[in-house]
Amino acid sequence: MRAEGTEQELGRIIDGQAIARSIRDELAVEVAALAEGGIVPGLAVILVGDDPASAVYVASKERACREAGMHGVTIKLPAETTQQALLEHVHALNADPAIHGILVQMPLPRHIQSDAIIRAIDPRKDVDGFHPINVGKLLIGERDGFAPCTPAGVQELLARCGVETAGKECVIVGRSNIVGKPMMSLLVQDARWANATVTVCHRHTKDLAAHTRRADIVIAATGRPGLLTADMVKRGVVVIDVGINRVEDAAHAKGYRIVGDVDFESVRPVASWITPVPKGVGPMTIAMLMKNTVRAATLIAAARGETCSFAGRGIA
């Protein structure tokens, strides 16, 4: 399926929720097959404090584990938990053979250094893909590490919609360690659904629109609502909106609504494909977390000499 199409092919929505559901269904089949061999992928999530958004996200991960037939553990700690106490929990999970993936929910309380916690996680269980070893493996193209879930989910969306990336101009707006930089690392690899020419823009970029107008694919991940408008893109562009922003809106029952970094209503008519917010990239993050955990289980099992069938990194 081509992204650059005729007039009738403009404005197509990428249903991230449906694609994520398909991935989770596929993983449930894989988990069942692994369980027959005595391997049950296990994911542990640590939540420190009572941030409401983090609590909702963790609950979604718990539900996804149950639905996939995986072993899920959630450790909830009070906000006053010390850094040393949190490190002890991480070390215990590193040593637990029933746990294959460890995720410490961010953000952490200000008195805890997130970098120290991330570095303490066994890279083989770092299913968030943020440990420096996994960051390095992603950059140099080694296939036994883990890519961060959101960028991996974006690449999966492009692949499942048949958006060709080889030789295409891709502009990423945002250079975070969570999305922008790993997204660049994925798309420049000599691999299927990669091989793009990538430009990374940020707040010091001069004339952002000059870059985005020439792009075949634009990936927006800035946390600035409505930043990308129709006059900033060319006809037939593929637009991936990673942004999740809460804006006040008295017309809504909650007093606010969730929007992306893209002015969806103005950009959709000129885009060949576009992700909505919500139900676009968001559901893919959890799906790819599950996928990374299943991979971690099979890689760890393989290292122990156990039979496994799912050790490849995936589409990248």
C-alpha cells in the first residue's frame, strides 16, 4: 500500500488501537506456545508515588499482561521511598528468574535520580529500552537489544500500513531520549522499514517549516499542541503524531481534552496517512512493551539453553 497516492487516498487514518490489538492477539498466541515449553514471560512494573496518569498507565499494562497470558507483577511504593530502597527492589527483580522484563514508571519523585535507576536494571530485562547498553546497541544496529516502545511502535505502524521508508525524507520534530533520538536510530538502519534519510529538528532549528515541507514522513514528538499545521507539510505526507497534550476546554465534561502536536483537522485533508490523538501511537506503546517482554523471555531462555522461537528483534 503506497503512502503517496491520488486524491482519493488522502486523509486516511492510522488506527493505532486496532493495530495494537492485532499485535497483542499475535503475542497471546506466542505466549501460549512458550508456556507449553515451560516459559511464561514475566513483566514487573514499579510505580513510585501516586501520580494519577502513571497509575492509569500501569493499570493498562497490568490488564495487557493478563490478556496475553503473561506473568505480571506491580510493585507500588510510596512517594517518600528512598533511592536506595528503590534500587534494592530493582536488584531483586534482576535476580528473579520469573521476571524477564522490568519497567520503572516515570516520572520518579524528584529526590530519586532516574538515570541511576535505569542503569541499575539488567540490560537483558530492560524492556523500556533506555539502558545505555540498549541505546548503544540500537544506534549501531545490533539486534539483541531493545528499542524504546514508542519509537518501535511508530515503526510498526508505518510497516503495517505499508508506508515505504527506504529512500524517503523523514523529519522528526523533537530530540528526546524517549522518542526523537531512538526514532532516528531506527529509521536510519540498513533494514526493512528503515533506510530513510532522517532530519531531526528541535527548538533551535531555524525555519522548521522549511524542513517539514520537504518531508515524505513527519513524526512530531514535542509536547507542543497544534505545532504542525497544514501549511507546514506537502500533499501526500505521512504524519505520525506522538504528542499527548491536555488542553483546557470548557465544552468537555472533564474541562479538558487530549490533543497531539499536530493540528489534526487542518493537516488530515493533505496527508495520505495520519495518526489521531488519542487512539494513534499511544496504544502501540503498551503493545510494544509486551512484545519486548516476550522477546526478553525468549532471549533469556536461549541463553540458558532452553527452547524458544521468538528471539528476533522484529521489523527493524
